[in-house]
Amino acid sequence: MPPEDDKLAPFYDLSEIVKKVRAQTPARLLAGRSGAAYRTNTQLELREAHAAARDAVRAELNLLTNLGDNFVRKWNLFEVCSQATTKDEYLLRPDLGRRLNDASRAEVTKRGSTGHDLQLVIGDGLSVTAVALQVPRLLPLLCEGAKTRGWNIGEIFVIRHCRVGILNEIGELLNPKVTVLLIGERPGLATAEGLSAYIAYQPKSSDTDADRNLISNIHARGVSPEQATQRILNLAAAMMKTQKSGCELREDLPPVARGEIAR
């Protein structure tokens, strides 16, 4: 007979199980506690994550600093701005972030061209950190994939103080078949690096969130740029075929993405 202590011993190493569970998500699962509170390390991690989130929201977009001079020149990026004139105004007045200011509207009309298959737009949104980290990897993949499918792409530009609803104005100014807005997500305590892709078929002023499709959590521990590229291009192709987007169009997830979500 084994000793009594052996009967009570677990049949597995609990620390290994915890590691495997934590590896599946950035959420702080099974973090443990000290009395009724988090442990000191967890508290410090939360404070660090909160500071990173605040920094991501408060940071001002700078093309050369955030994306790099070579990247900006390679893709011939130019910057425009919404009607929000400051970061504070942008945060307090979401409506102003959904419209271009007069000078930017004129600039987009002047430098952009109409009727393309795909219009790619980059917006700072609520995380400049996400834009700086994800766009340099995602944008080249999207352009390469679009060209492989034989699509023509409109001039790519960046919008400062950008909200998702600005898609509608871009659609009316440039009249592309499909518009894709790559925009920084609202940071959380799991990550401040998440990028979203909002996709719409011929967006117009009357459109709402129900008329757009969304791929979110594009970051190292979420949807990879390669997976995001495949999903964005597949959705765009479906929109061009059906002439629909949003709640009228269901995304057909590739097997890898299904596995990621199920997991």
C-alpha cells in the first residue's frame, strides 16, 4: 500500500496545467491571491498594463516615428485629419472623429482616385501603439494579396483622430467597391497592441455598424497578420460577389481561424 501522503498527491503537476491554460489566452486566469487580494506580482502587472493602455490612447500619431520614414515613402502614405482638432476633443466628441475636416476632405479628393476595387485606410483610433506594431506587417500582405486577386487599390492614407464611422465619408468621396479601415482598438488590461479591420461594401452616409464587418484582436497573441489578411481578402471578395456587407454577409472562417476561436 502506498503511504497515506501519496494517496492525496495529485496525478499531475498543477503548475504545468496552469501554464497550458494561460498559454491559450492573454487573460489573467488562475493568477492566485494573497488573502482577498491579488498577489503583488499580479498587482504590478495590472498597473503596468493600465499605464500601457493610457499611453496608447493618449499618444499622438506621428507617421515618421510610428511607421518609419522608409515605410511611409514606400507606400506613399499621406496624412489627413478628422474634425477633432485635439486628442481631448477626439476623446470627448466621438462624432467629430467620424467626419474629415474641410482641408482633409479636399486633400483626399485631390490625391485620391475613385472607383477602385479596394480602398485601404489607416486610422489611429484608440491605440497608436497598435497601428505602429501591426500595420507595417499587415499592409504589405493585404496589398500583395489584393494584387494577386487582380484588384486595383486606391491611394492609401492615414487619418488622425479617426473613428470607425469615417468609413462612410471615405466611401462617398472615393466610391470604391470595398473599403477597409485598419484602426487601433480600445486598449484593455490584456493588451494595448490590438488592431481592428472594419470592412464595408460601398459605404455611405446612412450606414451603421450593422453594415460593416469586423476582424478584431489583430496582434501577436490574437489573430496574426497572416490570418487577418486571409480573412479580410476573403470577406472583400464575398462583398464584391454578393454586393452586401455587415449583418447580411456571414464570414466563412478558414479552418485555422475556427480552431483559434474554438480554442
